[in-house]
Amino acid sequence: MYSVDINFLNDRQERQSEIVKAPTPGAAGDRKPLYIGLGVLVAALAGVGGFWGFLKYQERSLLAQQAELDAQLVVLQRELAQVETIRQQTAAVREESRALAAVFEKIRPWSAIVADVQNRIPTKAQIDTIQQTEGEAVLPTDGSEPVPPPAGGISVQGTACSFDDVNDFVLTLQNSPFLESESVELKGSSLGEAVLGRCPGEASRDEPLRLVDYTIGGNIESVPVQELERLLAELENQQASVGLAARIEALLETGAIE
């Protein structure tokens, strides 16, 4: 018998062994994620740096604005100090003006007051002395402490033919624009020593005459300067008319005119 030998090994083709190698971490084609990460990091750092630079720019800008505002504040404070100085000077000048006005209001020309009092004296009374006093304190309407009159007061002493003549003199002085009407009053009156003579308008008499000694007081009116000028002008006109009437009366008494 024949035996058949089949050699399968001879018919098999030899294949080269293929070895799959694992990629190494250091391969150039696998560094892309690293580059991406580095790019993101650089971009983040650049963003942070840019934002930090922007903040520094804003800080410098704000510091410059603050310096400018501080300079303006210094100027304003200096101007405010000047304004305060001017305000204080204005207040001082205003106070001096008020004090000066008060002085003018207190000043009363004594010649005008004396002339007005003389024009009001009755024919049967005469004045011996006129003196300036502190005046009587006036009780305020609110009930507070009495205050002395700012312009002071006046005291008139003299003699009259009778008590009625003294009362008439008090009434005429109460109408004086230079005196406070409610403050004018009779301070005292009494019969004096007997003297020889007669009162105006009386016939000759042999027996002695007893005159009445009187004292009248009152407060001087605080008249504004403008009102005082008007009163002085009226007083001058009154004195001129009284002087003219006195001259005419003297001429009539002497018989120069009829």
C-alpha cells in the first residue's frame, strides 16, 4: 500500500510577526493637549495682567482726580475763609453802625430842648434851672425788670405865681415832642418865702407875694435823626414867629404902633 504524506508545513506561508507598540508619552504628535493647556494658561495670565493693568490705570486716574479735587478743596477752603472773614467784618461794621446810630439817637441838642421848654412856659411862671438826669426807669409791657430811658431825663426847677400855673406848665410840657408825655409829672411844689412884687397881669400890690416853688421831671424822647431834623425846623419857625409876636407886642406897649 501506498501511504500519502502531506506536509502542511511546507504549504504554509510564513508571516512576519507584527508587533504593536504602545505610543510613548514623548511622541511629538501627542503634545497638542499640552499646548492647548499652555495656551489657556497664557491667555488667563494675559487676561489677569490686562485686568490688573486696567485696575492700575483706574487707580492712577482716581488718584489724579483725588489730587485735583484736593487742590480744588484747598482753594474752596481758602475762599470760604475769606468769605467768613468778610462776613465777620460786615457784622462788625453793622454793629458799629448800630452803635453809632444809637449814639445819634441819644444825642439831643440841649439848646433845642431848652428853647422848646421856654416856649411852653406860662406867662406867670419862670424857670430857674434845667438839668439832665438819668430819667425814670420804665416798666416794660412784658413785666420784666424796669429799664432806664436810653436818652436820659430832664428836671426843671422854677417858681410860679400859683399852683394852677404849675399845673398848666406840666400840661404844656406833656405836649413837647422832645419829652415822653406819660413820664412828665410834677415832682414837688411848695409855697416859698414872701417877696415883694407882683405877677404878670396883676395890678400893683403892697403886701408881699408868696410864689410857688416847683420841680417838674420827665424822660427825654428817643426821636430818630430824621424826625429830629423836622422838629428842629419846626422849632426854628416857631421861635421866629414867637420873636416876631414879642416884638410887635413890645411896640404896642411902647405906643410905637397902634
